[in-house]
Amino acid sequence: MTAPARLKASRARRPLQRLVQTLVGPAAFDFWASKLHPAWSWSRPLAKIVARHSESRDSVTLLLQPNRHWQGFRAGQHLNISAEIDGIRVTRSYSLSDTPRPDGRIAITVKAIEGGKLSRYLCTTARVGDVLDLGPAFGEMALPATPGGSLLFLAAGSGITPLMALIRNLAGQGMPVSLTLLYWARSREEVCFADELRRLAAQHRGFQVRFVLTRANAVADDECQGRIGAEQLSALVPDAVQRQVYACGPGGFVDTVRTLLAAQVPQFQAEAFTPPPRLIEESGTVQVTLAASGQTLSVPRGQSLLTALEAAGLQPASGCRMGICNTCACGKRSGTTRNLHTDVVQHEPVSALRLCVSSAASDLVLDL
Amino acid sequence: MTAKPANRPLSPEQLGHFAAELDALRARTAATLGQRDADYIRAIVAAVRYTGLAGRTLLFVGAIGGAFLPLLLWPACIAGTLLLALSKILENMELGHNVMHGQYDWMRDPHLDGKTYEWDIAGTGDNWRKTHNYQHHTWTNVRGMDDDVGYGLLRLFPEQRWKPFYLLQPAIAVIFAILFEWGVAIQDLRLGRWFAGKVNNATMREQFRPVGRKMAHQVVKDYVLFPLLAGPFFLPVLLGNIVANVLRNLWTYTIIFCGHFTADAETFAKASVAGESRGQWYLRQLRGSSNLAGGRLLNLLSGNLSHQIEHHFYPDLPANRYAAMAVEVREICSRYGQHYNTGSLPRQFGQVIWRILRHAFPSRPAEPLSAAASVASPLTGAQSSSA
């Protein structure tokens, strides 16, 4: 459909939408729509799992069919995925591991993390036909509009996923660049996409791949061993400093890469993922970012967030100040809080954090 | 009426233990929230949807089918109206009221989000969250702070100053019951202040805008669009919707009035809540609230406000847990010598009607039962009332 035609169609739909909205409302619409098709919704992006296959010993690729509310993505981006586990919606970010496809389906590759709620659920419990909630795609890592020159991709563990999307994108364009991928994994069994990467390397002269194993011996020609370091890097990619570098992996890995290369290379893009902190400090201050108003302030740990925000000159909505009326509740996007009544520590993003009875235990991002 | 039950005076230390036991019960319950509670509230959502669909369908069948087969008209319309009323009662009480308290926020389901849920009633969810969740639940039965004490319309306690206007209250109470959702809708506008010239027209217009929008939405939905779907046979549908809304109004009014206006329910002076401890807060909630002893059907249809005491202790915990918690709450209250106000629906509502009738006429608070009880009362300055 052309853009004007789509606009016309959406204008024609509008009175009907208003009628439906008045008669049943979005919540009731979703209830009945889900009886007809599990991923139909009035306004929420949902996706049905249409296929799943094992990608390595502990990783699974899920192919998802999103509904019409999904806005699309760029290779290299990630998205929030939510699933309900024991009655509670759990949300985590995953990279989209494929490029945008003509059939609109999207793929995520998930590594089962020890103790990881959603990753274990997606890897072991989730079945074809199940429905997941999607957030909009986000993330800055992207290829230039017209890629060229020489590139170096550095991936560690599940950091391969966004880089895989970029590699597939480049391969789809006939590999217009000279690209080397160094991919660290603990063992051969944990390497994802090995066959496809080898096939692409054989097809495209400009693409080279090296699998770097940290807890296993290298056997194949394209395998080597050891943790990342200056010597290893210059041995494997002598012209590393002349390349545009893309790195993705755990925080420590990305920090090392940044120290080694960021200042010297023509272009450096990196994404780090870090598991939530498990050690909770009791004293000192944390940074609280208020996402809606774009402010960042420093507040003491252990104090009620409501009191702390008010002390900083803010006036968040509040009521009973004892945790019952829910007036001060606001969304928490990330960070760890402690309930002052129960001492229960919450690492998860939540939709309603009661500021009056919660204290910050780590840096926080709040929907204020 | 029965004599006021004596509550054992508690020392600050005993009150601390009382609060700690009630807090521990909260923590024990909160720690076990999970799939079972999610399944419960989703079953309620489904019941609301299916009874609503069945009710509206039967109304259409009665209206349209009844035009051709008169035998259908009354049975289908009556059954449709009752099912629609049942759907609205479940939606308002067990679903809307409880979800808007944030009881199911831990599920993080956007359709069950306490801050954004909008219910099927003339009043806005936002006004309710303010007048009910905050004002009523924080300042329960505190005169001058909890608007629900008579809703600025009725005199239910002798501590409220008598005016000749209250002689009309037996009639006003009935009209209020029939139009209850509209009363809830305008409660936060505090029109009395506007009539008295304390609020200017511009401010009132501003505050009325969301209220008017919600009222219009409800009127257009129930009294225009759904009847119009029946075309020329709109009248039975329109009447069915009106009756369903009124039945819901009468039921919610009955349940809510039983929660705080029974004979033993007490009100409190503003001064009594200054510097209130957690134990004193629990005690005030207990003395201001009354339960309904019925069974599972009454629990369901009252949105578990049959456990008004548990609801006031734990307004943010899922209501489907109140029945189980009530066993422990009652045991704790009896160990601390505190009266646990419960009774059948006819008994409790009979006491409410008595209050409405009795306090239409001038009345005075009873003298404190004994000097000792009043001095040792942890709710210093609290004036308990009895009918």
C-alpha cells in the first residue's frame, strides 16, 4: 500500500475505531481478539513464536511473527521481550539476530543464563504458538548507509547476536567491505551460528571469521585460544587500528576492547550487557535518572525515594506516605530497590514502584 | 442497639506487637503471590466479559426477537438485564476496585495496572484513586478528612453536626443509592464548595472536564450506542441498560455502606491521628471497618469487601487472599482483646439503615463507657460513637 493510500485507509478506519473503543474499550477488545488469534491486540505489539531451533548447546533462536503494532527495526538493534512466568511479566532485552525480512518475521537468539529467569524460560519452556510482548526496537549500533572500507567485529558470548544481524545484512549486500569477525566463546559447543559463519566466509572473500575459545583447545583452522589482549589482537588482526570497530559482549569484555582500541581506530561502536548487581551496598549515594523529565540526581541509599526526591526539590505525586494508597507509584525501568517495610530487594523493572516505602540500592532509572 | 463491645486497652508496647504480627501476616502472604492469583484475577476478567456479552446479547434477543415473538421479550430482557448487572458488579467490585488499589501490579500486566485501569462506571478512575485509595484508606473514618463519612450528604454519626436538612435524609439516602455511580463521579468535585463560592467557575470547569468526559462516555455507550445497535427495537435495550446500572448502584451502595457505617463502626477526630503509630493506624482501621459474614458467593459479589477489615489492613494485597488472611487476622484481634466487627448482610445493613434513620434527627455522642477505657485508649482524643 502506498503512503497516501494507507493514510486514507487509516482515516476511514478512525470512526470505526472510535466506535469500537467506546463500545468495548481496548482491554475488552484484547480479551476477545486473543480468543480469535493469540497475538491480536488493540494497540500492543505482540508476537507469536512460529519456530524455534537450537543454535548451540545453551542457545536457542526463536522466530517470531509480530502483529501489526510492531514498528520494525534496523540490523544491530535490540528490543525488550516480556513473557509471563508464574503470573509475573518478566522483561529482558535481546538483540535481533536477523536482518529485517520480507515476511516481517523477526528472530532473537537467546542464551540460557544460569539463574536467568526469562532466558531459561525462552530456552526451555517457551513453545511454538506462545505469545510474547514486544517493546520498540532500540540501540544505536548500526552500519553506515553505504558501508565500505575495512571493519572489525569483536563478539563475546551472546554479544554475537547484534553483530550476526550486521553480518547477515552485509552478506545480503554482497559483502561490500573487508570484514573480520573475532568471536570469543568458552567452548566450541557454546558457539552460535558456526556453520552459517563458515559458509559466509567461504562465499565472501572479504569476510573472515576466527572463533576464539577461552576454555577449550583450538582444533580447526579458524579456531584459536585465549582471552582478549593487545598481543592476541595484533597477532590475529595486524591492521586492527585501521578498521572501523564494532564490539559487543559482557561489560568487562567491552571495557577491555575500549581500552585497547577506542582511541586509535577511525570508528568505534560498542554495546555491553551486564547482569544485574547481586551485591547490595547499604550506604553512600546512587544516581537516579528521571527518564520523563531527563534529570539525573544523586540520592542517598537507604532513604525513602519519596523523601529523597522531595529533598532534591522535586514534587512527585504522593499520598499516604506509608505504602498503601499507591499514589506515588511510578515505573522503574532499571536498577535495584529495597522495600523499607519488608527489606525485599527488587532487581526487576516494575510498573508501580511505591516511592514512599522504597529506597535505592543501585543506580535507578524511573519513569518520572 | 447492642452495647458497645469493650476493647482491651493496649499499651504502646502491646500495640507494637499487634502491628508486628499484622505486618508479618502481610509479608507471609506477599511472599507467596504468583500464578494462582494471576489465574484468579484473569478468571474474574473472563467472567466479566462473558456475563457482559451474554447479558447484552440476551437484551438484543429480547428486544429484536421479542418484536416478532412476544413470548421472548420479558424472559430474555430480564435475564439479559440481570447478567449485565452481574457483569458490572463483578467489574466494579472484584476487578476494578481491587485492580485500582494496585493489588495486581506485581503481575506487570498493562491491562491490570492500578494507575491506569479505567472502570465501567460514571466516575473516573483517577478521581477514585484520590478520594478512595488515598483519602478514604489513609484517613479512614476520620471526620473532616475521610469524605466517605456521609459523603458530605448524609449524617451517619452523632459527632456530625445536625442541620434541619438531615430530616430529609431517609429519602435522600434512597435517591443516593439509586444514583450512586453519579455520586461517586462528582464526589471529588466537592460541589458544595463551588455553591458556597469558595471555588471559582474557571477552576470548576477545569476539574469537571475529565469528569464530564467520562460521564458522556458512559451515557453514549450504555444509553445511545448499544440501544442503537437494536435499531427500531432500541427501547428494551435502553431500559435494560438503565436497570442494570441501577441494580449495580444499589448493590455497591449496600456493600460499601456496610463497610464503615454499622452500629459498632467508630469515627475519629482529626486530632487523634496526629503522630499515629503503625499499631494505632491498624487499630483505627479495625474500629472503623466491619465485615460481612456470608460465604464465597458474597465474597465474590462484594469484591471481597465482605473482608472490609482485611481490605483496610492490606488494601494493596490481592483481595482473593483476604478470606484466608481473615482467619489469622481474627485470631490476632481476639488475642489482643480487640472487637472484630462482623455479621450477616441483613444484620449489618439493618444497622446502617438504623443509622440513616436515627441520625436524621438530632443525636448526641454517647458518654465514654468508662473513664478507664477512655484514658487508656491508644487513639488519644478519639471519640467513639454509638447509635
